Amino acid sequence: MNQKTRPFSPGADGMLGVVHKVLDHGEVELCDYMGTDEQLARIARVSTGSERQDTGILGFLVRHKHTSPIEFGKLVLRVKLPIFLARQWIRHRTGSFSERSMRYQPPLNAVYVPSEDYCQAKMSTGVKQGRGATMSENNASWVRVEMRASARGAVDLYEELATPEDHGDTHDYPGLAAELARSVLPLGTYTEWYWTTDAHNLMHWLKLRLDGHAQKEIRAYAEVVYQIFKAWLPALAEAFDTYVRASVTFSAKEQAALATTGLNASLLKPGDHGMSAGELSEFAAKLDRLTALADDNQKAGGGA
């Protein structure tokens, strides 16, 4: 009898069951996967009947946004993370989730408290999100003490509400239903879920959550997921790095501005080429990125 085996990725196999620690109590674990670079390449070529075996087509697929063959790659991760990060994670609709429910079981005994280097001040007035400078050691220490005390108080209250016992004049207290008692827990409370997604949606999620504008805590998770992705599908990950993560795109307005001003955004003002002040700021940031890359290339060439 011929025994058939499924395609396997040595890199992914080496990570199966490995628990990667994130933040203070967070975890990411690769539980299962389906697909390899070679298999995705074969699936992509079935439409043309090509018998080539190399994975070079993956770069073409990513570059031209032909995503259907890439969606055949699947993975399952177990993730332990604070609730406020879970809400950011899930909003992109990039897969299926099965989450621990505090209707049926008590909360995990873990609440996120940022380390001192994660304690950063508010941004300037008018900026709604993001972080400013790292706080002084004294300020960061105070923040951590207060957050820890608040979390402990909330967990203690949950336990008091949910536990049947006598409360002073209230006899025969039955304990509040868990689905109500959980409402007093902070957003920093850790939850846990299983996430299954495909390689195409995984790349979309990584592009968003590896970006410097993403919250620092979720970037820490994204870096771990990215390392798993590189181990699982190294050729596809290289295409992602080249054509997605490191790419810069320009709108029609920005292309018109490039044709007249080149890389000098200082020559523009809001309203030029129909760009708002926000669009102009984003355009300038893209040009700064290109200028920095050109400088780096020039230095590398000069050093040679």
C-alpha cells in the first residue's frame, strides 16, 4: 500500500508547539498549518499547465495582486493577549476566531501592565493617538503601581461578585452570573483565542500591524507572527518584504505632484494638485522615506 504524505515546511514544523512570549503575560503558538511555498507555486501554475517547479511565481503573484493561489496556505495560531489588543486584531476580518468565554469560565489571572520602556507620554495637543517620549523612571514607576493596583482591585471585585457567600446583611448571596460579573474587568485583562487565517490575509494583517503607526504592543505580537510566517513560507515572505512591506504607492494626485516637484514636497502647499493638508503630510512622509533610502544606497555604494 502506498502511503501518501502531505507537503510539509521544515521551518513551520520546527515551530509547532513552541510558545513565544510577548509583553508580560502574552503568548503566540503555531498549532497547525497547511501548504508550502512549492505547493502554492504548483497551485498557481495549474491554470497555465506549466510544469516548472520553482517558487519564483510567488513574487509575480504578490506583485500583481493575484491572491487566489496564496489563499491556499493556511495556519492556526493560539494567541494570549490583552482584550484591548484583541479588539484591534479582530477588526480586520482576516480569519476565523474561537475565543475563551468568560460566560462559562473565570477570567485568566493576568492583566497587562506596561514595562517602564513602554510607558510613554501623550502626543502633542490635537493628536488623538500615538505616543510621545518615554516617561521618566519615577513617572513610569508610578503609572505601573497605579495600573497594577487598579487591576488587582477589579479582579478582586469580580471574585467577590461571582462568589456565593454571605455579604454582611445580605444572606445567602448566590453569586452574580459570570456574564455580568465580567463587566467590571479592565480592558487589560488577558484573553485567549485560536486564529486561523490564510497566507494572503496574513500578509494584509502583517502590513498593517508591523507599520510604525500601529500600537507598540500589537507590533510586538506582529513581529512574532512575522517570524512564524518567514519560517513557514520563506519564499512568499521574501516577496511580501519586497513588494508589500517595503513598497510605496502614490495616488493620482501624488503622481501629478511628483511630475512637477520631484522629491521636494516643500514646494507644495495644501490645495496644490487637489491635496488636503493631511494628504500633503502623507505625501511628504513617503518622499522622506524615498530620500532616506537613496541616501542609504549612496552610502553603501560609497563604502564599497
